[in-house]
Amino acid sequence: MACFDILLPVKNGAAYLAEALDSIRAQTLTDWRLLVLDHGSSDHTLDIAQSRAQLDARIHIHSLPDARGLSGLLNAGLGLCDAKYVVRHDADDIALPERLRHTAEGFAAYPNIVVLGGQLTNFDAQGRALAQHPLPLAPARIKAAMLFCNPVAHPTVALRLDRLQALGACYGVAFGSGGQVQPVPAFENLVEDYFLFGQLALLGLVANLPQRLIRYRMHAGGVGRQKFAAQMAASHTVSLQLAARVSAMTGAAAFDPTPFCNHGGMLYDLGARSDFRAEYATLSAALLRLDGEPAHIHRELAYRQVLAQRSRPAMLARYALFRSRHRPAMNEQTTVKLHLIGRKGPSTQAPQTLVAA
């Protein structure tokens, strides 16, 4: 049994797979097993994986063409794991040599954490580093931020397997009880990670490391418009589910996080209305009941207050005050910038009171 099982899901990933596999083989911590989860590739993916498996007995290939979406593929992979920790790695990313060592040390420092992510370096097709957006570290900050966007980079994540199994948690589905908006969704793709991490974050079980763990490849063109809209809609559904759980956990009044969500670095288009200070007051009262270091909760609320008034003068003034006190993280600056230049996210329903079953 290895210390780390590494899940690498792939479908037609021949272009970059060799580089991804070699980056794992170059890890300074060598106690690992790599499980290539092939989702029915029709290119040379399997040939490349098999060539590396012949060079390194720690690489194992599993053909899973019938898995339902990425969540089904990853859950099947989890069923194959028996290591203490499970690492997630994409077929087009590059693990930095110290990734596993930093992760092992991080789990030792956070003995109760189930999900441990880290920072990443974005790079383009020419290998040039792109703008970096630091991700929050503390479980309490991540707990609060998770209602509005995903503050964990899935390609950097490692999971503590025994705790995950004890909770009955897996990708794309709800676990536990209480605070669920009916019908409870399940996600095969797009936000399967966000739904899992969000539920665990509300329990204080998610943290990020300060170290950069991978180089994350940014592809030309990015996510297509149709897929982006679908991802924004699915992310909104997860946010509503998490908000309902917060109300159930804390006894706070139901609230709608929609006006304050910035999935994809954009605000949802809520029509002509621009003042959401009343909704912010309800949201703030709920988040302040969460367990965790109050300073981290207040830091997250400080940014969400910036978004409570969408008129240009009010947002500029609030953001200037915010910047004087806090360093922007994640996609905070991008969100404000895009809103101020008139870029709107997808439309969604107006804020409403949610009733959890």
C-alpha cells in the first residue's frame, strides 16, 4: 500500500499526457501509485500510458468507458484506492517536484482536514506564466467563501481517504442530512468537485496550502459559451444548497447568496436592481453564526459587502475601502473589474427566500 494514490482521469488526452505522467514520476516523495482512469479514449492516450507503465510499475491503467461523467469516473477511481491519501491530477497539468512532499506535510499539520488543496501557476501554450490569484488558506475562510465561489483548485487537491469514506462522501452527490433544497441535485460534470468540497468545507474540513503545487495549463479559447453558461447555472444550484445547509446548521434565517456569488469571476445578471444591502444583512447574520475564527468570516463578509451595491460609484467606493484593508484573492478583483466595464454573467432568478426540507 502506497502513501499516495494518484487519480488521473483522461479522455483523448494524448497531447499532454506524457508530460503529466513524467511530472509525477519526478516527485521527490516516491511512495505513490498512479491510477490512469481512461474514459474511452480514441486517440493515442492508452499507448502513451502503457509506454510509461512499462517504465514504471507504480503506474496502473484502468479502462472505464462506461463511467457516468467525471464524477462517475472519479468515484470509480476512489473505489480502487487503498492509500492513506488520494491525489487528483489532470492529464494536461504538470505537478511540481515537491507537490507530494508539501501535501504530506500539510496533512500532518492539519490532522482533521479531509480536503487539502494548494496554489497553482497558470501558464499558456507558449509556457508563459499568467496572472496568479492566491487562494485562501484557513478552513474558516474557505467555509465562508465556498457559498459564493469555489476557493479550492480541484487539480491541486488531495483527500484523506479514511475520513472521506467514514463520512460517506463522494463526487457529485449530497451526503449527510439537513438543510437541503428539494430536489437535491446530483452532478456528473461541471461542478462535481464544488459540490463535494462545499459540503466538506461547511464542516471545517477543507484547507489550502500556501505552496504552489502544479502548473495549470490554460487552453486557447477557454470554456465555450454554452458550457460556461451551464457551469454557472450548476454553480448557482450548489450555492443555494450550501446556503440552505448554513441556515439549517446555525438556525439562521434562510438567505439567498445569489447577489453575492461570483462564480467564473462574474456577477449574475439580476436585472435593473442594484441595491442588495437588505440581503447582505441577512447573509451576514447567518455567516457570523458559523464556527471558526471570526477574523476569517469578517474578511469574507468585507468583500461580499462590496457587491451589495452594484451602482458604479458605490462599488468603486466600497472596493477602494476594501483594498485599503485587504489583499484581493481568488477572482475578487476580476469580478469588480468586469462589472464596472459592463460585463454581465448569465441571468438567473431574482433573490428569493429558500425553504430547506
